[in-house]
Amino acid sequence: MAEAGDASAQFNLGMLYYEGNGVAQDFGKAAQWLGRAAQAEHHEALNFYGVLHATGKGVAQDFGKALELFRKADKCGYNCEPVYDDLPTDFRDKQYGMELVAAKRDFVRKARLLAAEARCNVGLAYHGEATDATSRKVARELFLSAATLGNGKAMHLLGTMCRDGAGVPASEVRAYMWFDLAVTAGFAKAGEARRELIDRMKDKDVARAEKLAARWLRCFPLPEGAAQ
């Protein structure tokens, strides 16, 4: 099915080779099949093919290519699906055994955490070279995408940008919101930054920031194991 061009089957094969599940682990073959599924705009494949380029597994490390793939994945709806739901292909894949369906679901959940980390790291590379507005904008885009997937470090970095007015308008309310979310996601370092802010903020502004954080979590609940 994969050789015939079925993108879901190509993604399944890529996942199996990456995990070494039922076959010898082979990042090169994983990249081959995920890349073919990505060409068909399979959003999960686009995302994880980006992870491979960010980490240099099975392909040459290339942050620019990773950025391109992450953008395409999000454009195809990757970040609009905080909860895994692929019932149509699950129904078809059940004929090959429930183990395949369970393995794919487990992989997709783990892939989201790896994607969040990879997006954050690529964002840091652009942030470290942020000598112009474009680089800062790209860094913020990637941090925001990683935060959507529950990455506490990315949330902390967004809070720092809002606090310092680095590439975005300075806002203590927005900074507190991000620091608060980062703490909720398990990024303990953000707790100190939050405490420093609360000492100089008005109570009404703190309450507003906490409401914004609660609203974010309603839209993008933290996935299991998201704490960094």
C-alpha cells in the first residue's frame, strides 16, 4: 500500500522503522517513508519529517528545512488537533491487527512531544541569531508552535520576550501569562520569573493574566507527559 502511494501506510512504515517496531530500527528508511508521506501533505508525516531534519536523524540536520516542514504541517492542520483522532485510518488498519493501531497512536503522542522540543530548539537557533526583526519573528513563531504542543521551555521563552519587549510589544500581563503556563507545564525555572513579576504588578493585572492562561489551556490542554 505504501509503495502504491498510500500516505497513511507510508507514515505507518516510517513510524515502525523509526521505533524499530517489528523491523530493525533504521532512521534512513524512516526518513524515506515519512518523506514520501510528507510530499502528499500528510500532516503527521510533515511534522515528524521536520523533527528528523531538526535532529539530524536519517537526514542531514537542516534547521531551515525543519522550519519549512513545521510550517507546512501547521498549515495542514497539525496544531489544530491537540487530541489524537484518526478514526478513518484506524478502522482500515484494524484489519492488520490492533497492535498496529495502538502502536501508531502511541507514536503520534510521543511525536507531539518530540515535535515541541524540536520546534523550540530550532526557534532558539533563530533567536540566538536574532540580529533583525525577521529572525525574531521566526523564533517567536516556533516558540508559539511549541507552546501549543505543551512545551514549557517555549512558554518561558515567550514570557521572556514579552517581559523584555524583544520582538514583541512589552507586556507584563502577557509575560506573566506565559510564565504561569510554563510552571503549569512543569518548567520550574519560570517560577522565579513569575515571582519577580508579581512583586511589581497590580492585582487586577495578575488576575487578568491568570484568566488568559486558563483560556489558553482550554484551547490547548497540556498533553500527557508534556512537562519539560
